Amino acid sequence: MSDLRALIAETVRAGLNAADMSQADAAAFVGVSEKHLSQILNGREDGSLSMWQRLLDFVDADWLAKHDADILAPIRALVEE
């Protein structure tokens, strides 16, 4: 799994935890099975760019960034390289 994908997966997990939502909730939102989402988040399967965006939208990454400025810092740093 690339560093960026790993960081995004970590952000998605943090967002799920912060909102007390399950991986099943996220899987239903993006339209994949819970098993497939687990494989994507654990780096065993690739996910499309649009799927990653839907996941970040689902966990409201913008809200997370405003309330925990450090949560998206590693992603920004990697993208800016």
C-alpha cells in the first residue's frame, strides 16, 4: 500500500471512530461489501480514487481537519512532496 493510501485509510478509520460509525456503515455508503472495504483499508485491494473520496466525505474529513489539525497533516505533506 502506498504511503498516501495508508494515510487516507488511517484518516478514514479515525473518522469512523470519532463518529462512532462502523466499517459496515462506510461500506454501505460507498457501495461495497464490508469485506471488500476491509481489504481496501488494509491494503490488500486497491480502491478507486472516487471511492477514497467518498470515504473521506463519509467521515467528513474537512470537519476532522478543523477539529484535529494534525490528522490530515501527514497526507498534506506527502501530497506536497
